[in-house]
Amino acid sequence: MENTQSYIQANKQRFLDELIELLKIPSVSADPAFTADVAKTAESVAQSLRDAGADNVEICKTEGHPIVYADKIFDSSLPTVLVYGHYDVQPADPIDLWTSPPFEPVIKKTEIHPEGAIFARGACDDKGQMFMHVKAFEAMIKSDELTCNVKFMIEGEEEVGSSNLGVFVKNNKKKLEADIILVSDTGMLANDVPSITTGLRGLSYVEVEVTGPNRDLHSGLYGGCVANPINILAKMIASLHDENNHITIPGFYDKVVELSDAERAQMAKAPFSKADYCKSIDINDVYGEEGYSTMERGSIRPTLDVNGIWGGYQGDGAKTVIASKAYAKISMRLVPDQDPDEITKLFMDHFLAIAPAGTEVVVTPHHGGEPAVTPIDSIGYEAASDAYEATFGTKSIPVRSGGSIPIVAMFEKELGLKTILMGFGLDSDAIHSPDEHYGLFNYYRGIETIPHFFVAFSKRFNKN
Ligand code: BES
Ligand code: MN
Ligand code: MN
């Protein structure tokens, strides 16, 4: 372990330079214009795994973007860690809101990251965090201190729903046999408050279309006489929450697992400042479901949010028109034991039922995913806890996150494996937003912490 840590210290600058090169390739999975760059990124990840010392490095073709697989199996008596991450990124738009170009990484100091942060799309989500595992692996191999067999599965479609990874996992159960899955694609509370993510929300995502008249109409000649699809859509959406901000879809909460008072009290111990929270996103108050704290609203409670809404005239000046159609994209974040297909069906039935006469409503489901929770009384969690303690010098706290990584529930279902979520990002790192960044402290601390997980996991595994 000492050699691994000194290898890391001696190679810090190169580790950073290599990440910067990786961030220059625009691996936007959602936009077909970037398909060649996505493939190039897979090549680059594969090459870095080869250079690090992995044995079977493969670029596995799928119906979509490729999956990079690699392994180092050197002792069948040792446990096997399967590292999952993604090399694809979200689209960079709106580009003009970036203070430096999204695919030209630069290091800038911020209030939260006084030692500097790398600004680039994917810096935190997830190229930076995924690459920490490649570098930690390299350090362990080159120092001859690897204590577990390792498999890597790095995909290029996480940001578009991981549907081909689902197929890959189902078809390659033998290849993916392991004892634990390790992922860095989440966050922690603060740089001096390490935390381990113990839960992810699920997702149901729908697009709705409301049609009124068969063409756009003069709003003077027809206004007041026909259902205006935009008015109707706004009204329908507004009705999805009641005055306490509970969701009104019948059956929506039926399967929600309520936390016990003891669990909620435990959760309330995590440091949270409402004032800092408001300040960080420039709002003067929080808003949400009655009876729950902001921390709870953002993690253990299901939500419904409009992600986009459009229709009608949006050009300069005023055009007097009633649009024929109105649209919205709506996400529902789910918690155990809600089932995304069931929730989509409940939404659909309800939304169609509340559509007034004179309109026609179509609901189209998009990709979704199941929620996941990790128990804290497992050797995987304990090993992660040991690892954070070794590098941060303080105990980490378990925190359920509001985000989703749908493949985590699938790993459990298909491979029977739990996932340990060792995230090093911060909520303020602006993932999916303009000016995404990742602290140098976080990048290096992640690389230093991961080898401790391997050591702790193999120790605890052998004791079992
Ligand atoms: N890495 C994120 C998820 C995340 C971020 C979880 C921070 C916890 C903390 C992941 O890349 C992501 O963006 N997931 C999507 C879902 C996916 C189906 C597009 C999400 O949560 O919106
Ligand atoms: Mn991610
Ligand atoms: Mn993401």
C-alpha cells in the first residue's frame, strides 16, 4: 500500500494530463453527430487500461455505443471487484453559458475548490471519476500491491439509459462474475464531510402531447371557444401536485417504503444548512412536499418534475395564435419499492383520464430505471468506510442520493451483486450543467482512496 501511495504522489501531474486529454474528446452519447468521438473515447479508455496493466482489454460492440471490458485475474483465491463507470457525457448545451469551452479543459480556482478544479463536460460525471479507477488500478499494479482480481466494465450509454449495457450484462453473466461492484459516479456531502451513497432513486420518464384543433387558430376568432392545448396542458400539469405538494396520481405512493422515525432521525444528523443551500443556487426559500425536510425530499421521497415544456409561438413580438399542440417532458424520481413500469402506467391512465373533452392526449414513455439501496452492514460498505477513513481521517456518513443510475438495480437482479457507490463529486460541481467541473482535491483523493478499498475488501472478504 505504501508503494501504491507513493506511486500516486510521484505521478500526479501525469494523471491529470491524461484526464485532460480524455476530456477533450466530446463523447456525447445522445447526439449521433458525436458517434465517431464516442468510439474514439472508448479506444482511449481501452488503451489506458492496457497501459495500466490490464490483461484482456476488449472493445465490445453493441447496437449502440461500445462497452470497454478489461480484467486482471491473477489469483482465484482472491475476491474479484467489478468496476463500473461510464465514458459518455451529457450534451454540452447551452454552450454560450460556459465560461470556457466544454471540451477544452482548463483548471480554475473556485471558492469550494481553492486548489483548482478541471472545467470540462464529463470532468466529474463520469470521465474524471471513472478515470480515478484506471489510475488507482495502474498504481496498484505497478507497485505490485493489487489485493483483488479486477474487472472493468466502462460503458458509453449511461446518459441515454444504458439499454445496451442491460443486454450485455444479461448475455455475459459468466464473464462478469465478481464479488462486489464498485462505482464512482455519485457525490459526497463536502470535501471535509466524506459520505458514501447508500441509495439511488429510480426513474420513470414520459413525454406528453396534447392536441386541440387540427391547425393553429386565430386567437381572436377562436379564443374562448375551443380547448387551448397549452392552457390545458398547464392545468393538467398543475393538477399533478396538491396544495401540500403531494403527487395526486392515484396509487402513486402505494409502494413507497416509509422510513422509520429512527431512520429519519439518523438522516437528520447529516450536516445541512438551508441558508447555504439556498445561497448556492440563488433562491430565497426551498419548496417541496409538506412534512419532509429538504434532505428527505431530495432522496427518500418520490417526485414529479416537468423537464421541458413547449408549444405555440416563441419568436419575437406577439403572434395571436392558439397552437394546435402542446408538449412536455416529465420525470418521476422513484424510491423503493416503486416500480418504474407500474408508475408509468399509473401516470398514463391518470393523465388520459384528466384530459378534458375537446383534446386528445398521447403519453409516450422513455427509458426508466429502478431505485436501489445498499445495506450498510455489508463487507463492501465497511470496506468503503475503512477506505474513506484512511484518507480523510474521519468517518464517512451513509447518504441516500436523489440521482439515478438505473443499471445498479439491474446488477443486483441479473448478477446478484451489490454495488458500492464511492462517489467523490460535489453537488456544486454542476454535472449536466454549463461549467461542469471536478476538484483536483477530489480527483486525487479518489485515486488515493480506491486502493484502500481493495485492501480493506480483501481483508474483510477473507475473514468471512
Ligand atoms: N452520475 C449520474 C447520477 C448521479 C449523480 C447519482 C450524482 C447520484 C449523484 C448519472 O450519470 C446520471 O446523470 N443519471 C441520470 C439518469 C440516466 C437514466 C440518464 C439521472 O440521474 O438523471
Ligand atoms: Mn454519471
Ligand atoms: Mn449523468
